[in-house]
Amino acid sequence: MPRVHKAIDIKAPVGMVFSYVEDPRNATEWIKSMVDVKDIRGAHYNWTWDMAGLELEGESDMVAEIPDQKMVVKSKGSIESTWTFTFEPHGNMTHLDLDIDYEMPASLAGKEAEDLVRKQNERETEIDLQNIKERLERPEE
């Protein structure tokens, strides 16, 4: 099972970062490949994802949550994944750690395709965390 691990420091209080990431309505704003989020019912929602030009659909549920410390989101459908977010407060800054374990879709089978998708997922996860940082560090308008 492929895994992506990335981390970033965000100049924002941990509660603000946690609340932003926790809300699935924000997902299309910070997750580069998230095309759509719909049918939000509490900690459950449906999504459409673009992986290497392949449109995938599924649903996600928050399966564990320790407010302002950790959350785990499991997804199933066209692709299965587990996203584990860990939040560490450092004064008015937050260290955000993200681990993503995912199954490679069968339609992308083959060593070359898998290597390409792994590299793309690594790059996009860096972009995703940078997007959170940019949105939450914006000066008040």
C-alpha cells in the first residue's frame, strides 16, 4: 500500500487549523485533486477525485478525532485511503503532520503508472499543505 507523509508549520492557532481541515466543505479549496464534495452528513461525505486524469468517486468518514490533536478520515469507493492528521501547537503556530495510506486503483496498474501516480501524489500533498498554510496565514482583510 503506497504511503505519503508530509508536514508543514502554519502560523495560526491549532484550533483554527483543526477546524479548517475538519470541515469537508473546505476540501475543494485546499486539496488540489478534489473535484467535488457533496452530501455532507456530519462526519460523512461523498466526493469526486481526479487522479492522473482518472475521475474517481467515493465516500469518506471521520473514524477518529481528538479535538485540536488528531483526526483520521477513511475513504472508500474508486480508491480506498486513510488520512491521518496530527496537529501540534507551538505557541501561535501549528505543526501539521499528514500521513496518507492508499490503494492504487486497478485501472492504474503497472509499475510505470504506479510510479508516476506515487510521484504525483507526493507533489500534490505538498501543494495541499501549502494551500492550507496560505489560506490560514492570510492577513485579516
